[in-house]
Amino acid sequence: LCSNFLQEHQQSSKTKITTTTQESMMQQSKMVSQIEQCIVATATHIASANDAQKSNNTLIATFLDADMSILGRVAAKYDNYAGCIRKEYEFVERNMYCEKRAEILESFLPLEGSGGGI
């Protein structure tokens, strides 16, 4: 009787831990996927923000808003951020980096006559 009880308890514990582990792994996988989507969305900020807005994807919309908020920070904080971005792209020759970075920043400005941002 005691042996049967122990075996049933062990099997129940094994089932619980297996289920919990599988659920946790699925949640982690979903979270990683969401993070990847947010990071990829920064490559095409405006188009991604428009898509997120149209599809009610509040996670990506909020992430992009937070990412862009650095542009409104005090100069010292922005300078620190810009330095980190430059380090990320240190493999790119300086003149090319500056040219492309300016293009990216200018793309965030509202178009003349558009009535504002995104």
C-alpha cells in the first residue's frame, strides 16, 4: 500500500514538473519571439509603427515609442545613446556611418505638409 502510494506520488510529481517545464519553455519561446519582433521593427521604424498601429500590436507600438523617446531627452543622455549606437556599428567606416545615421534621423522628421508624425 505504501509502495503504491509512493509510486503514484512520484508519477504525479513527475507529470507536474514536466507540464510546468513545458509551459515555462513555451512562455519563454513566445517572449523571445516577441523581443525579436520588437528589435526587427526598429529597422523600419515608421513603417513598423504604422503596421503596429493598424494591427493593434501595442507591444511593438510601445517599444518603438520608447525607442524613439531618446530623441527628446537632454543632450547628455542622447549623446551617451548615440555613442552606444556608434559602438554597435563601429565596423562601418566613420563617414559612411555619419551619412547613413543622418539619413535615418532625417527619416523620422515629419514630411512637409504631412500634418505631423506617424
